[in-house]
Amino acid sequence: MRLVLQRLPLLIVLLAAISAAVFTLTQYLPGDPAFVAAGGGDATPEMVAHARARLGLDKPLWARYLYYMRNAVQGDFGNSIVNRKPVIEDVRKYWPASLELALAAIAISALVGIPLGLVSAAWTGRWPDRLITPASVFLGSMPIFWLGLMAVFVFYRQLDLLPAGGRLTVGLVPPPAVTGLLLVDSIIAGQGKVFGDALRHLILPATILSVISLAMITRVTRAALLDILHEDYLRTARAKGLSERRVLLKHALRNASVPILTIVGLQLGQLIGGVVVTETIFSWPGLGLYAVTAVDNQDYPALLAFTLVTTAAYVTINVFVDLLYPLLSPQTRR
Amino acid sequence: MMIAPSVFTRRDPNAIEFLSRLRPPSLAHPFGTDENGRDLWARVVYGARPTLAAAVSLIVVAAALGSVVGLLIGAAGRAADEWLMRVTELFLAFPQIVWALAFATVVGRGLVSCVVALAITWWAQYARLMRGQVLVYREKEFILTARALGQRQWRILLFHLLPNCLSPVLVKATIDVSLAILLLAALSFLGVGAQPPLPEWGAMVTIGRKYLLDYPWYATFPGLAIFVTVLSFNVLGERVRDVLDPKSRIGERP
């Protein structure tokens, strides 16, 4: 609990800083919103002044910022410039898709990365390690947007195995939204066909996105295991006659779990940037694609809301990871 | 390739030949041609310059700024140290792509905005690294000797502390160039980085995406160029580390 209290100020200060930075920037854009609101070309100076007062633009910058933040805290991010709808409605509509993608990706990279790290730590310097370690550098050097495009070309155009984008085939009715995650919702609704279709759509984007964190998780698992492999308690376990396999899986992995789980958690935060890119490649209707569309349309209220929401998510994940430490490792308990 | 692109190709990367649009790779055009009939090999060659220059300048600025701040933090008193570390924590917590996306959209798209946006957050990593180094070396004998000999504070900082603290910064900077290339290319891909007709690799992949299904070589080669360059910087970074600091291993970000 003390940790929560310690970390909370950082979250608040960070959100205030990033929102203030972006908000201030948007206020110095060319073009006068009061002039536009007053009707543009035909507006008299009085009309413009009236519109300015109505929009609150005659107030100083800090007052406008406080006003914006007061509304934002209550979930009102203003209306989109493009579709005139409240931004919060769109955010609510799109974020589950991003969550589903990010969770699937982190699951893949943990399920593949941890065993790979384990294998390369167990055979340090021998062929599995010599193969896996350079491969992780190799994979980590690929731009994922390019890898994604190549995957679309191979699996969609050449092999015709997987769809090129979207969450569901057009015409298929999505299950009633409970969690917003299509895989979960289709199970709840008992719609096997929708589940299969959603899964086929998810495979490529989630796999591509998982590449970002796969290499890091493999490396950290390997390093964490190597750090402890020569500790006394493991030597004792071996001396007791336990098989090497049992020593690794039961004793070593558990003791290395703190750095491993930490990196998995931190990578979930790192994935946010990757989500934007992946959603763009696969036309995945999530927050990332929404943000890129907002960028193209210069839709500032939407962009500002996206920045705030993702920053909050990012920091919350990191704080949450910090909180996991004492639970996992009694030594760090204060 | 970055310094003298004209050595590698005699073609003009911006020469438009409408008659040979979207040709597959051939002897005349080893990487094929784009939608305006421009030679893709020439564009990839010329693309090395903006791509690398942006990434390198980003890391140089971030590393220089961060090192100076880190050196000062490390040398300053306890209260200032505590306070400045909180500030760097703040910058470290910025989600980089999201921030750069917002910044470049508002300030104006282009490689320069992206470099500025990323530098604003990146220096903090170096500040923390440098501070850690200073704290290690501050109490070492050779520094204490220099102090005992009556050398001035700034001389000690500049000539005794700094050279000893630099090697991890160099290692990190080399590896960070590869990260910077990936990030900047991703931002270009999202449309806020390099703007056409500048031959930049990320932006070329973006345009190539439109023609992906029928003209796959267009997006393939610029992406391959990014991959090879990033890989080289990663390998180089590991070599630099082996030379400067044989003891260290691959680990997490500081």
C-alpha cells in the first residue's frame, strides 16, 4: 500500500505534464477557431469576439488547460473535429480491440520467449544457445511494419491462408459485447464460427506484434537463469540427485521469476507503440488505428484523448509491475 | 553509402520515367522501379543519408545532453540529486511513439520534429546511466587524489571523471542508434516522419504498401535496408561493448 502511495504522484505528475505539453502545442496552431466558429469570412469582429468568449478562448492558457483537464477527468474529452461525436464514445468503442491484440501478443511472446530463454541457458555456449541468441538479435532488428507487410504478402496473397486485416470477415455479426474481446465474447455466446473467424484474424497481427517483445523476454530469461545457475541451493538440488530438468524447471525458474515477470509486464507497456503500427498494417479497428486516422485528419481532441489514455495505461502497467515485486520475492518486502 | 551515394548508383533517385513504372527487379533496375518509374536501388542508396543522419543526430543530441546532465547530477549535492532523478523518471515514463506521434502532428510532420520529440524523452536514459557511473567513480582513489592535490571541481569533472564514465555511454549509444532507426522508420511509416519525395526507407515502405499485393519488391527492399542497417548497429554495439567493457553482459535497459 505504501508503494501505491509512493507511485501515485508520479502517475499524476506525468499525466499532467504530457497533457500540458500536448495541450499547449495545440493551442498555438495556425488558424483561429473563434473565427471559424463565428462563421468564417463574413464574421464581424464583434461576432468573432462573441464566439471567442463563448468558447472560453479569451481566458489565459492555464485556465483553458484546467478547464480541459477538469472535463477530461470526468471522461469528457470534447468532440471530434471530424465526426462531431464525443471523443470518449470512440475511445470506448475501440479500446477493447487494442487490448485483445496486445494481450494475445504478450501471451505469444511469453509462451515462446521463456522456453527459448530456458533452453539457451541450459545449453549455454552449445548449439541451442548459439542458435537462439543470434536469432533473437536478428529478429529484434526487423522493423515490424515491414515484417507485417511481408507476412501479409506471404500468408494472404501467396498462400491464401489468413485474412489480410480487420477483426472479423465482413458480413459476420459480432457476438453481443460483454468484455469487448471477440474471442471471449464468442465463447460466452457459444458461437464457434465467430470464434474461429476472430482467431484467424488475430493470428497474424498478434504474432507480428509479439516479435517486439519476444527477443527481450528470451534474453532476460536467459540472463536471469544464468545469474543463479551456480548458486548453492541449485548445487544442493543437483547433489540430492534431482534430474537437471527438474532442477531447471522447479528450482531455477521459480527463483528467476522476478526479473522474468518484470520484463513481461514492462514489455506489455512497450507494446503500446507497437500496437499503433500493427493496427495500421492490419486495419485492426483499435485505438492505434483511431489515432493514426486522427493524425491524418488533424483531429486534435481525438489525438489528445488518445495520448492521455495510452499514457495512463502505460504508467499504470509500470506501476503495477512495481507492485508485483514484493508479492513475488519476499526479500524485496520492506 | 551514406557519404557518397553517387558512387553506388549513377541514376538520379528522383528521375521520373513514366514508361518504366513498377517494373520488377532486372539488370537495369536491380531493385525494380516505383510508381513514378524511379529506380528503387538508387532511392534505397540515397535513402541511407536521411535515415542514418536522423538516427545518429538524435542519439548524439540525447547522449550529449543526458551525459552533461548526468555528470552534473552526480557531482551535485544530495537534494539536487534526488530532485533531478525524479525529473528523469518523468521523462523515462513517456511512451515514446505515442508522444512523438502527437508532437509531430501538432508541430508539423517531418523527420526533424520526430527527432526533436524523441530527443526530449531519450536524454533521460543517458542522464541516469551517467549519474550511476559518476557515483561509482566519485569515491575512487584517483579522484580523491586529484581532489587532495587541490584541483578545481570542473577540472576533476572534465578530465578525470568524464573519460572514465564514457565507455558505457558509447556502448549504449551504438545500440541506441539501431533503436532510433527503427523508431524513426516506424514514425515515417505512420506518416508523421519523412515526407515524400524524400527517399527515406520507412516512408518508402509506406508507399510500397499500396502496391504490396501486386508489386511486392517495392516494400521489400527499403525494409530490407532498414533491417540490415539495424542489425549492423546491434552487432557493432556488441563489439564495442566487448572491447570497452569485457565484463558486462546483455541486460535490461538501465
